[in-house]
Amino acid sequence: MLILVLAAAAAVYLLTAWIWPHTACADCSGSGRRFSPTGKNFGPCGHCGGSGKKLRLAARIAGRTDT
Ligand SMILES: [Zn+2]
């Protein structure tokens, strides 16, 4: 029974990951910008390519690919 509940939870988790595959990039807090040490200049975040989005691990498991 416990395994059934866990399997159902995992299925729901992967479904939400499929619908909402992105999370805020931890590197730039989802802003997509990386500020210079002075804080006056910024450029696109290299970690997420400036999108501010990061593909969730669960989304990758669910078969999504990063764009
Ligand atoms: Zn980023």
C-alpha cells in the first residue's frame, strides 16, 4: 500500500514538473542578469543563458529538455 502511495505521489510530482518545467535560476535569482562586483553593470547570467529559468531535475526525469 505504501509503495502505491509513493508511486502515485511520484506520478503527480513528475506531472507538475512536466507542466511547470522551470524554476528560478539559483545563480541569478531568476532575474537572468548577473551583476558586476560594483553592482552598476550587469550582463546575461551565464548559468541560465540570461533567461532566469532553470530546468528542474524532475522535469528532466519527466523527459523535458532544456531550451
Ligand atoms: Zn541565471
